[in-house]
Amino acid sequence: MQPPLWYLRGEDGELKPAIGWTPEELEELAQIKLGLKQRDQLPRFNLQWMSAVGGVKGGHAELKIDVKVLVRDDNGVRIPLRLNEAVLREGIQYEGKGQQSLAYEEKGDGYVSFLRGGSGEVHRLTLNVLVPLSQVGNETRLKLSMPRTTSWEMKLKVPVAKAVAAVSEGATLLPPSSTPEGETEFAVLGNGSDLELSWRKQEDAAAETPTVLEAVGEVLARADGRSIDLEAKITVRGYGAPWDRFRIRLPKGAELTPASTAGYSLVPVPAEASAAESGRLVEVQLPKKASAAEEIRLAARIAYEAGTSAAPVELSGFEVLGAARQWGHIAVSAVGDWHVRFEADPHVRQVDTLPEWLRSEGLVAGFEYFRQPYSLVARVVPRETRTSVEPEYLVLVEANQVRLEAKLKYTVRGAKAFRLNLELPQWQLEEVGPDNLVNADGVGMDKKTGLLTVPLAQPSVGQMEVAVRASIPIAAGQSSLLVELPRPQAGSVGPAAVVVLPADNVELTPNAESTLGLLRQQVAPEIRRPQWQQSPLFYRVEGSKAVFAADFRVRSQEISAAVSSRIIVDRQQAQVEQSLAYTISYEPADRLTLEMAPALAASGRLQVFLKDQPLTLADTAPQSDAENRVPRVRKDVKLPPGCIGPCELTVRYKADVPKPSPDAGAIAHIPLVMPADGKISANTLWVTAAGGIRFQHREGPWRLWENGGMQASRGEGLRLSAADRADEVVLAMQFEDAGRSGSTVVNRAWVETWLVGGSRQDRAVFRFTSTQKTLEMLFPAGVHPLDVEVLLDGKPVSHRWTPDGKLLVGLSPRSDSEPRQLEVLYHFRDPRPGPGGLSVELPRLGQDVWVRRMYWQILLPGNEHLIVAPAGFTPEYRWTLDGGLFRREPVLDQAALEAWSGAQPAAPLPAGANRYLFSSLGQEARCKIRTTTRSLMVLTASGVALVVGLLLLYVPATRHPWALLSIALTLAGAALVYPGPALLAAQAASLGVVLTLLAGLLQRSMGRKRRPLAALDRGSSMLFEKESTQVQHRAMPAGDHLSTESAPAPVHAQVSDSHA
């Protein structure tokens, strides 16, 4: 058996399943929501037990009363103890965790205890009281209003031997017991009812008991604007003699109306003179005398014209005449759009909980009364319509108008609403909805005030949502906006959420000075908006009037494209894949134009994709390049409607590669597709090749993008970039064959670079063994082939150049272990760069070459010195003291290097040149160094030393121990980290130190009198630079198995940088 399945309508109007609910449970939930039924709730406190123990002395009873209370509220509770007839003898005693105070309400609940303590705590109250006794004949009576406890117990000793007793209804009298003192002790049990205990001597006859009535009423009053209908249910209990009739006084101005009277009859009492003021009387007649409770139902009506000017009406009544105690509840409900206001006397209090019989639809308020007569005055007035609204505004700024999409979430309470009002200054109304809520035919708008009146399709109450669409035209050439937002008219207007969204072709700059009543927000409200490209502006309305101000400009369409191309080259063809990343701004585009070479357009190989969807190409008019006079072909690509923002096209095609000539390679012109629309923001190219193919880009707009080298590695390829459109890339390709396979091992390499005489010339010597038939060599940029001299094994050898600028030297067959020697000499036609940061590119052998050890020697003019050594090299010189100054002396002189590398002796080195020697394990392509002139170095270092010295002489604060310690630590740290430059700086600063000492002597000799320092005209020829770091010299490899030659011993160099 499956559980019942019900479908309920949710907040969004859709039906949603509710599984496992029965019809009775759903009905109960509905009644609770409508107020027809209340949830069962635990009371805030519970009087668990009460005991009263004492005896009779004279005309009163002395009792000790203990009460136990369970509290379920942390905020404090009011506990009516009643005991109205008792008189407190002394202060109340309290036991528990909390606070307690006692009060007495004469016309209310009697003694009232106010308790504040933890929820779930039990509190104990002890009271010592006196209760007066009454004498009726030979009977003595005790009457006490008991608290509404779950159960209570009383033990009372009376000074009568073997007395007999009687108790009122609701109490139980246990068998009495006699005490040794000749007294009788009565024990009485009860469960919340009041107690009346009477006793007498056993031999005395019982006195005639009068009839005492108690009345409990439940009155329901319904107001409908013309009358007030009253229904009363009165439960009458009698104590003492049986009874068969009693009288009830109706409310003032009420007339008895027919009602069911089964088991009794209602007889109107003839009107008296005072009936108009105090209410008519009705006599209730029972068919026979009764001693049990009787339930009487009456109905009455009070004629009453409701309204704001109507007089108040008294709702109290249904008093049982002569009843000793009367209490009950009265409920007031209103039918229709009426509201009831009340004024009550102290004998009435408003309550939340009512008996089940009084809970009805339209309930306004409930009351509890404690006595009769009481006063409850009511005034029936029209119910007010209380309206609150939470607005949401979406402001769409387009090129020719401002559109408003407003959502107004109303909540109507009280009387039903017939219409809604909204101020729309400036706006032209377009639509109000929805149709099932709004009477569209009755919508009206005052053109002068902009007040929009929205009549509802039917009077409504509760929650509703109204949608309003309006617009403001924008004149041509308008440069600013001043938009006043709608102002809903309601009792409570919440802060409106505002989203301002400019169209893609609108440039909107908010004007904070002119904007009024809008607070900028960072968090986006949940408002649906179009998917436009620009970022929206978020605001919250603060105040009654909100104005949005902004500078306004309409933009025309702009297109930019970033081109990223990838070319994979093999021996037959090149596979090209291009990514054309367009950015379409301000206005959407329906087509894009591509520009390409005519041969590519006619080949039929071109494919264009948009998100993996193929696109068709349409012909346009042919174009020609005015500068190169190369015809170009343009093709249009149709885009999906409304394409704006990022749009990426993928272009794929294949291009043929020319067949290479023997040993010389080939020059390939690979066409590229370029965007013809807009501007190019980036243009990059990545070229890779299959195995056995090496390439290099030639002339054209392309430049190396990264890595800084001319030769691309096989793994990474060649990365290029162009500043603008580039319709092709020219590649010089070289195809490897079997004759070029093998390897080359360079045991010793020596490169000598001359930067003397305003130009550069290099000498490179390689001692190697090889299994290759052809040896490849790469030269620095700027070397002309006619300026290169090549010697193989000491003899000139024929060679050839490849299109990409590489030198190929053929090797004759030899034994693999037989060493060979290649020596190359060349010079540069362009002048060398001046002192400063230099990037020196070195000659090197081609691929598949392993260099074991390499020396690089650089020669600089005598007045130029090296201050920063190249990275990746080890300095091969030592610091020596010569004439009181330190200088750098290479560990190998020119003759030793020529002997070590096997080079033929050359011309002596220039006199006075500064020589620096470095070594490395492996082949280095580029060396970065920094040089400076002697005069600049002396001027800088001496100037710094002089400034520091003068500060120490003339500024006392600099001679503070901490300042001196800081300077000393800084100099020591620099010397430890950079010992070579520190030594050079110290020597160059000697002139400044001398001048500082002279200044100190002058200051001391002239008694601290300030005089201008005479300029000292000293040349700097007496000083020279001493360079670089103290580095341990790397030992030569021991036991070179490919060569039996040994490295020469270090000798004193004939030329060093000491010549100045």
C-alpha cells in the first residue's frame, strides 16, 4: 500500500507533491494558519502540589501553606496563588534557583507570585496565613480560594471532639481522626477547585444550608457593522441546597433572540425602570431542582451602527444574579472589513488562549474576566488597509531610450486594497501587469504629476506582485542623463534594489555629485537582467526621492583581434592552425572578414570553425597591398545573430613546402590568414618541425618573442611575434641527412674577444674529435661571411654557408680517436658598443656537440675595466699587490693559452690593454658583463667617500655609536658578499678619503671655523681599477683520455689591467 500523495501549490505557483500527509492533518494545518485552531503548547508554569496544615484558634484558622511550582520559561512568569480570604502573617519563604516577589491583587487573583529562574527548575513557596471562620447556626465554616494546582491537600485540627464535617463539590473528605488532646483532625484532598469546609458536633443537627451558585461563562460576540450578535454558554454550579431557577442579566442594550433551550426554559423578566441602564433580565427555569452543574445557552443582539463616529458599546453581561463567584472568557470577532477597539476595567485581561468553543473565523481578540459585573467597552470601526511594498528597479540604458522594468512586491494587511498608486515622474508608461491581478482598462496616469493609479481586478489582501514597464526617450546628441526613479505610495516602503545596466554600445559614467538618494552596493541583488557585455551598477534607494545621474555617450562598433598561429613543418608540407580571438565591442557583428593570399583562397584547403562548428566563406572584392603590390583576397564569415564580446575563430589549412637543394636547405614562404576587421592587439607564431628539420625565420615583420636566441630547440620550436598584420612567415629550413649524423666532442675550446680600438674581433679555437662528416658552426649576429677565416688542422679549408647563416665545414675521414683542430678568425664591421652593460654573443659549434672545457678571454682598452663578471663562468685570475695597489692577473698568459688549445702563435696583444680570463664546463652562447671607465669609477667612489666623510665631520648625529656601527656593518657585509667589487671601490675611493682627511685637518687647525674648501685639482692617472671576486681556481681535468697533452703551468701575464 502506497502512502497518500497530495499536490500543493508553492510560492512560485507550481504544484509540488506532499507525501505521507492525511486529509485530517492538512485540514488541521489550514485551521492553524487561519487562526481557527491553535497549536497545543506547554504552559509557562505548572502548580504541581499544595499542602495546607494547621489548626483552629478562636475565630480563625492558622495554616502553613507549601506550594511547589515548575517553571518552563527563562523570562519570568506570573503565578496566581489566589488564597483571597487569607491574611499573610509574615513574609513568604522561598526555596529555589531564581528570584521571587509577592503581590496581592484585591480584585484579581489575590496573592500573585512573580518568579524568574531557569527553565525546568522547581521552586517552593511557604506562606503562614490566617483564614477567618464563619458561624452558621451550630456549624463553623472555612472558605478558601485554592490555587489551580494539579492536586492539593489540607489537614486541619478543630477543637471539637468527634466532630463531623462536610466539604464542597470537587473536594474529598477523608475519615477524621481524634487527637490525644480531644481535638478532631480533618484531611481534605482536591484538584484545583475552591474549598468550603464546615464542621459541627456529632450530636448537633445539621443547619439548613443555603444555595450558593458559581457561574462560568463563555461569550462570543460577532460585529458586522450593523449589529453585534452575542452567543453565551454559561455553566452554573450550585453548592448547598438544590436549586431550580436563577436570573441572568443581559448586556446593556441587548435583546434576547431565539435559541435552542433543551432541558430548561428562558423567561424574560418584565422590564424595570433601570433596565435600559443595566440590561434586561432573563429567568432560567429548570424542570426540577438540581444540585449538579447546568449548562445554559443564550443568544442576544445589540443594534449598533459601526463607524468612526459611532458611540462605544458595552459587551459585558450575562451576569448570574446572586452567584457567589463568576468568571469566564469572552471572544470578539469581526465580519468583513471591520476592526474592533477595546477598553477594559481591571477585572478583565486580554489572553491568547481561549476555550475551543470560542475559536472562530475573524477572531479579533480574546479576554478573561474574573468577576461580575465587569466592563468591556468596544468600538467597531472600519478596518484600515495597511500596505507595504518592496520595490525592485531594473534600469536599462540604451542608445535612444532608458527603459524601466519595475517589480513591486506588495503586502496588504487589514482591509482589502482596491487600487495601488505609484509616482512615475518623467516616465512614459508602456505596460502594467499581470492581467490576472490588474484591471488594465482602468489604469490611469496623471501627466502633470506622474501619479499612476493601478486598479486591481478584484479587492485583494495578502501578498501580490505588480510589474511596471516604462521608458524615457533620449535625444540625439544628449551627453548626460538625469533619471528620477519611481516612488510607490504605501504605508511602508522598503529600500528599493536598483540595477542600472548600460547597453553594449553605451558608455555610462555615474555622476556622484548629481546622484540623489542612491547608495552604491557591491553585492548583486537577485534581479534578472539581459546578458549584456557591460558590468551593471548596483544601488539601494535611501530616502523618499532617488535620482540617478550619469554622463552618457553612444559608441560605435569596435573590433580587435589577437592572432595566435601554430605551424608544424615536415618535409612535404606545413600544417597551419590559427586562433583568431576577436573582441567585438559596443555593437554586435553579423559577419567577419578574413584576408589571405590568392593561392590559399583558391586551394580549397581552408577551413574555418566557430566552437567546432564549420563556417562557410563568402567572396568579397579583391584587395591589393599598396606598398608591396601583392594582391590579397578577402572572405566573409557569417556569424550567429547578436555576436558580441569574445568570439574565437579557428582556421586550419595545409601549405606546401619547397623541395630543398643539396646541403643548402630551402626557403619556405608559408601564408597566414589575417583579420581584415579592426585592429590587431597581438600576433604570435609558434613554429615546430618534425625530426631532422631545423629552421630559422628570415626577413619580415616577425621578431623573436622569447628565449632571445636565433636558433630554436627541437622541443620548444621557434616563438615569434609581430606588431601588426603579417600575411606570411619566411623560414630558412635545413634538412638533416645520414651524412650529418654522429657526434662531436670538444676537449678544449678557447675564444678570445677583442674590444680594443673601437671595434670587435674574435678568435675561436676548438680541439675536438668527431664522427660527423660535416661540422656546423654558428656565429654572432653581425658577422659577414666575407670577414671569416677558417683553418682546419692549421690549414685553410673550404666551407659553405647555409641560408640561415650557418657555416658548414667538411671533415675528411679519420680515426675516431684522432684529435682535430678548428680555428676561426673574424671581425665585425660595425663599431663596438661603449662601456656599460654588454651582451657578448660567442661563436659555437652546432648540434650534437659536447664541450668539456672552455676558456674565454676578453681584452678591454686600458681605461676601461670589468666590474661585473659573466654568469656561468669561473674567473681565472688572482689578485696581486703591485706598487701598493691590487690588480687582477690571469693565471694563464697568451702563450700558455695558445699552447693549451694548439692554436698557432698570433700577433702580440695590444700594449696597455686590460685582459680578463674566464672558464666554463660546456658551451656558452652569450655572456653578459658590465664595464666602466676609470675616471667614472674614481669619480663615483671618491665622491661617495668624500660626502660620507664630510657628514661625519660636520653632522654630529652621524658620529653616534649606532650610526657608526651601522656604516661599519654595511661595509663589512658588502665586502663579504662582493669582495672583488668592494676592493675596486675601496681603491677608487682613496682620493675621496685623502680629501676627507685634509678637510678634517683644516677644520681642526682653524678652530672649527667654516671656510670653503679649495678644490683639489688632482688627476686620476695615479689610480687604476682592481677587480672582481676572490674565487678559487678550478683545477684542470685530470687524466684526459682523449688527449695526452697537459695544461701549461700558470705563468705571470705580460699584459694586465695594471697599465693605466
